[in-house]
Amino acid sequence: MKNNLFKGIIAYPITPFDKEEKVDISLYKKLLERLLVSGSHAVAPLGSTGVMPYLTDEEKEAVTEATIQQVKGRVPVLVGVSNLTTERTIYHAKFAEKAGADAVMIIPMSYWKLSDDEIVKHFDTVAKQITVPIMAYNNPATGGVDMSPALLKRILEIPNVTMIKESTGDVQRMHYLKRELGDDVAFYNGSNPLALAAFAAGATGWCTAAPNLIPNLNTDLYNAIQNNDLNEAQKVFYKQLNLLKFIVNKGLPRAIKAGLGIQGIDGGFLRSPLKPLTESEVKELGLILEEV
């Protein structure tokens, strides 16, 4: 697999806010450092967990720069640069590359339903403006667009689109990608409850917010896969499955912040319209974390 820096556990940091709902960069760096020292193999700021669509251009730039400064080359950095328009996506992709990102991730965000040709053109236009690799991110639940395997194959004809993140929750798509693409293209799992199945299908890595709460279990799963130890992989996966389902069902930013609070770690505040988990939901999360 050519020049692939990303493998294993790719951790998503949250974007914390202060009481006035301003981005708290100082706290962000502290939370990011936790992901680095706990063994994450890469970090990916400005994804769904980082509430990227809720941030201004200036805030996205601040988070990108803070990430590069804090990481200091210790692990690869994958920056989310998605936007509704191609022009703004190019802007953020160029900024991330100049700041020092190792790659960028793009999900085709849609208000109007985009055609396949429009999506291909979007990726191709952005790709021609940067030199770092691009991960094409498919998550219809958040982006509003479902990129079929056939469309992804078209996008992968663009030279520096070298990675796919598949988050539909359909493991059969992952098997299709592996069969059709072989080892030429890396694909990554973005569906937390499918972590074990995705690795079994040949995923190169797992993009997840879970390391904010259970980093050791996440890396233990990857290590078991690398060691071809299916029994250990199943054991470790089932231990964390309830938590993985919970954080997805309740919304990653809300659930991760609540989980950090339960563990005695300051996760900052949320930005409206997001609101904290209810008291009963926090209690439920606490019981799940105790089990873990």
C-alpha cells in the first residue's frame, strides 16, 4: 500500500467550548495530549466528533494549528476540511496542508442532492489544489450523501485520493471494497459497533472517538487483530460494544463530553443547539463505563 501513514486507531478529539460557547484551545490541547499519550496511532481533528460544521473558518484554522503544534510530529494528523462548497473545501484543504497536516478528509456535504458527477468533480477540483493525500469519507447520516461503492471507485481514480472511510454501517460494502480494490487502497471503518467486523473485512484502521474514554481497549482490539488472535479480539470487542453503541446513539460530542466528566476530566461545554445528556443518560453511561 503506497505511502500510507495511517493505520490502527485514528482518534477523534472533541472540540471543547467555554461557558460563552467559544472554542477553548487550551483545553483542546490538553484533551488532545491525552489521546497522544494513551497510544492512538493517529489523530483526526474537525470531524463529526469535533463538530466541524458548527465552527467558523477562523475556529477551524485555530484547531488545525493547535493540533499540529501539540502533536509535534509524534503521530500522523488527518484534518477534516469538508464544506458545502468546493471553494471553501479548497480553502480549508490548502490551509491544513500549509499548517502541516499529513492528509485531509473530505465528506461531500449536501443541501441539494448531489449527482455522482458533481461529487467526482468536487473531489477532483480539490485534489488538484493540494499535494497531500485525501481520505474520501462516506457517512450519509451526517453528510446527507451516500457514495456507492461504484462511485467510490470513480473517486479513487483521482491520483491523491488514496483512502476511504466507510461509515454506513454496512459491512458488506467493506468486503466489496477489499475485494475490488485489494491492497492498492486503504479503507477505514467509521462505524464504531462494526469495529471487529471491519477489521475482519480488511480495514486498515478504525476512525473513532472512543479513545477519549477507553483508549486501552481500542488499541487492544487492534493489537489482537494484528496478532491474528481472534479469541482475544472478540473478548476485547464485546467488552466495549455497549459503550460503542451508546456513544453513537446519543451523539458523539454529547456522549464523549459526559464520559469525560464521569471520569473526572474537564470536557468543556457544548455549542448550541447541542445540549448535555440528561441526568438519566449520564447515569446509564456511568454504569456502562463501570462495566468496562
